[in-house]
Amino acid sequence: MSSVPITPDSEIQGLGAPSNLPRRKVVGAIGKGAFIAATVFAALILVTLLARILFQGIGALDMDLLTNRFTSNNAINNGTAGFRTGIISSLWLVLITAAFAIPVGVGAAIYLEEYAPDNWFTKVVQVNVSNLSGVPSVVYGLLGLGVFVSFFGFNFLGRSVLAGGLTLGLLVLPIIIIAAQEALRAVPSSLREAAYALGATPWQVTWHHVLPAAMSGILTGTILSVARAIGETAPVLVAGAATAITLAPSDPLDGYSPLPLQVFDALVRPQASAKEFAAAGIIIMMALLLTLNLIAIVLRERANRKVRW
Amino acid sequence: MVATSDTGLNQRINVRESDQAGQSLGESVISLRDVTISYGSYDAVVGVSYEIPKNKITAMIGPSGCGKSTVLRSINRMNDLIPGAKVRGTIEYHGVDVNHAGVDPVEVRRRIGMVFQKPNPFPKSIAENITWGAQINGFKGNKKDLVEQSLRKAALWDEVKDKLDQSGLSLSGGQQQRLCIARTLAVNPDVILMDEPCSALDPISTLRIEELMRELSRQYTIVVVTHNMQQAARVSDQTVFFSLSDKRQGILVEASPTQQLFTKPKDQRTEDYITGRFG
């Protein structure tokens, strides 16, 4: 093999000008630098935030925080305060939100992607779903108050954890629909064709092939949005969550006081000890979130293993 | 570069010896009559009529964009999946109009199977690739036997018999395509439609698929769309030549027994195409 001589750029026909390669390399280096800076900036902010919270809350953190149920200043000062009510309320909320929003959201996404005809009705629904995902969360709180807590003035679910969970469900519904639609759209149409060509019904194609192939994407999107929902304070506050309640809900119609609300309540008090207590609450909240995300990853990997790409 | 002489079509293209050359190709399974297929307001293919003979291979050839695949996909109503696609005229399968309101496309596709251009096995094991189609259609028999029978018919058994639980996608391209054929055979169809089944394969895999098609034509009716004229000449009994009209719409130019089409084409446009003056 003879090596090919590299012709100087100026000698290539039609490329009379001097080489622009050095300039292209500089542009490339600047771009790379900017992206690294963006990544470092984001990571730095996150680390600062975490460090500050840990530094502030670590002193107050102990196992009693998980089991004690009082959040008053007195309880904080004599060491009997804790987030038991908040933790249990938030777990109830996650459960109800997920149980409501995931089936409805994924179902709507399946209809829109796999069944819906391409007509004006579908388009109107699609545009509305996209718009709803941008509506401020407090508006959903008002909706929950007006529909779930009291149904247009009639007593309905009351200020219950069920009403709160459904409210949060409405909040994440559009996000779940959009995430699930994206996941379904990513399934290659050749897979659908293969199944249809064997005499499968639309339901068999969707249930046996499209859903399993889209499952890991759907799970990632839905669990991330549900996890986001448990951090929400404004909508549940409007929809009737209590800030100071000592009894954790034991059924869906009980009152509740979710963790972020308890943290918020402690933060706005002037005492330093309350702020420390709140910081410890934030650490618990983040641990809870991390656990939920971990569950999401495990579920996703299991869904992935069923599909043998 | 292989030198080709222009002295005769027979020398340029090795036409398969057919014992029925020049004669009728026998009982037809599918008849297309004055079929026009449109996407929205655009007529992609206009006025297509031909017969698909039983237990024979019919090849559809022609330049890109002339609607070969469109016609093929309308035979088992795969075009239903494309929004805006509409078929006029009649496509009869054993005398039944497949587009009749009372006909379920799901049933049509079970009887008229399809193999696609790009091999598309399911992301499942090799065995599940075979059994899935049969099971959704109510298969209750022995799955192991079904897997072996189907893979044997598709000339794939010996290569995969020790790894039936591996993913269908772990196979090579040619093996994947034969797996797709085996999967189609497992639902016991009557007709198999193939949409350029070898265009993504190397020459050796192509040859194996072609041999397989000949073998399968004893039992099944096969319709194949191909870009490769030599392939049409090698494997098919009947060749249908499509071209584009002045209005850029697909039209059928000639449907003849393969040997006749490649040696004594009835239409000047067919001759131009197969001799390489066009397309």
C-alpha cells in the first residue's frame, strides 16, 4: 500500500483560498469549552445547595425525626419534634397520584399515538395537553379545591389526602401524557408492521409489542413527573393540606400534611432551631426522592430486560 | 466491470427455465382489476390490473417511485395503516374483495403474509418470534414442533437450533430475514408478499433467500417486489413491469410470463427498461 500524499489545500482545485482548518478548530474548541462550563456550573450549584443543606441540617438529623409527630417550636426545643406525619402524608400522595395519573396518562397517550385518527379533534386535544403542562401548579390547586375537595360547592372528598393526590395527579397528567407519547413514538413502525402482517389486532400489536418496547421510556417519564409532584407545595396548600397536624393519615379520606409543607412551615418561623429542623426535613425529603428514583431505575431495567433488542 | 454483450437479452440476463413459458400460468389466487391507489388527493398508482397465479412467484419490477410497493401493500391491506391511503378498483382474493366492508383486514393479513425490506424480527427470542403470530391466532398445538417446522421450511433450523432462546436480533441480516419468513410461515398463510426482501442483504444471503423462495413456491403463492431485474429473471414465473406515466403516476406496463417478458417483451418501454436504456 502506498500512502496517499496530502495535497496542500491551496492546490486543491476550486479551493484557492488558504486553509480554514485552524479557524474551524478554534470554533470547535470554544464550543466544547462552553459546554463544559455549562455542565460545571450546573453541578456546582447542585453541590453548593446540597452542602449548605447538609451543613445546616446534619446537627438536627437523627432517627427520631422519622418517628416523632410534632412540629411545634416547643417540640423542636425539647427534642420531640419529627416529620412522621409529613413522611406518611407524602407517601400517601405519591401512591394516590401515581395510581390515578399513570394509568390515565399512559392510556391517553396510547389512544393519541396508536388509535386516534388524524382529525381536528385529536389536534385540539393535543394542543391542550401541551398547554396544560405549562399551567402554574397553583392553578391546579384551585381546580382541586373546586372539584375534589368540594364538587362545585357540594361537599365531596373534603380536605383529604385523596383530594390532594388527585390534584397532584391532574398536575402531572399532561406531563405523563407527553412523556409516554414520546416513548411510544420512538418505537419503530417496522415493529408494528411486523405484528400487523401476522394478523394481529391493533390491541395485540399495542399490548404485546409497542408497550413493552416503550415501557422503559414511559416509566422514566412518569416516575420522574410523579417524583416532582411530591415536592410541590402550592397546589396541596390551596387544595386543603394542613400545616400542623399530628395524626398521620391512615385512610385516603383523612387529613394530611405533606413533608414539603411542613418544611415550609418550619422555615418561615424566626427561630434558628426551626430552620435547622427544616433543613433536616429537606434532607429527609431528598432521601425520599432518591429512593423513588432508585425504584424507577430498577423498574426500568426490569422492563428493559423483557425486550431483547 | 463485467463486460456484457448486447447481442441478445438471453445472454444478458439469465432467465430461469420455466416449463410453462408462453403458456397460461394457471389458476389465479389474487386478481387486481383497475386498481388505483391514492394518498390524499394524489393518485400514486393508476389503473393496475393483473392476475397472481397460484403456487407461482410473481415479481414486480420497475423504477423507483412507480408504486410497486404501494400495490403490494394494498393486497393485504397494510396500506390501511397509512393515513390518507385509499384504494379504488377491486383486489380479489379467491373471489372475495379484500376491501369489502365486511372483510376484516386482520383476517386478510393472516392469510396473506408479508416480509419486509428491512428484516424486522421482534425483540424477543428466536422461538418466540415464531410462536407469537401463531398464538395470537389461536394456535393450541405443540410449540416446539411449530418452531422446528417453520425454521426448517425457512432453511434456518440448522443454524439456530442450539440458540432458540437467544434474541432474534442477535442473528445476521440474512438469518433475520429468514427468521421473518419462518415467522410468516408459522401462521400458515396462503400467499406471501415480499417487499424487496433482499435489498438489505449481501449476495450470498440473497441467493439463499432466492433458493428458499423457489422451494416455498411449491406450497405458497409468492409476490415479490424487487429492484433487481436479475433477481426477477432468476426466481419468478411471472413478471409485472411498472413504470411512470407522463403525469408521474405509477402505471402497469406489462405483465407476462417471466421468460417472455425478458426475451420477447410486448411493450417498447419494457424492452427499454430491461436492456438498460431507461431506469
